[in-house]
Amino acid sequence: MFINRIHEKYIALTQTWFMQENFTPEDLLCLIYRETNAVQTLAMNDALDKDEQLAAAYDELVTAHRHLPKAQFRPTATTIQNILDYSKHPTLV
């Protein structure tokens, strides 16, 4: 029941807004980075299923995203040591 109501709302929203929308590479990036809401995600996935060119562009962006270097949230041991070494020497003013 609940899923049917959600599906009905999704269909209504996609018919009024998303079906008229041409998705851009920026929209696809938002999907890749999970910056879309539930309705946008459903609509974009539906469009990807129906549009081969859009799906090819999405696959290309996903592949590029996988090859990006992953963010590091901790400095390397060398960086920490360099900071500690630098802190031991007073700077000239």
C-alpha cells in the first residue's frame, strides 16, 4: 500500500516536471555524488533506462569518477614529521 502511494506520487511528479527535463552532465554528477532527492533519483534512473545516450554519458562519468584520486582525511606520516621538524626551529622575523 505505502509503496503504491509513493509510486503514484512519483509518476505524478515525473509527468509534471521530470519528463520535460533534459538532464545535463551536472545532473548526472549530482546523481553520482548522491546529491539528488528520492524523486530526482527515481526520475533520473527511469530516464537512464529509457535513453541510451544518457546512459552512455552516465557510464562515462561513473568511470571517470572511479579514476579520481580518493580524498585523504589524514596527513601522511611524512607530512606530520615535516610539521614537527618545522615547529622545532624558530622562524626568522
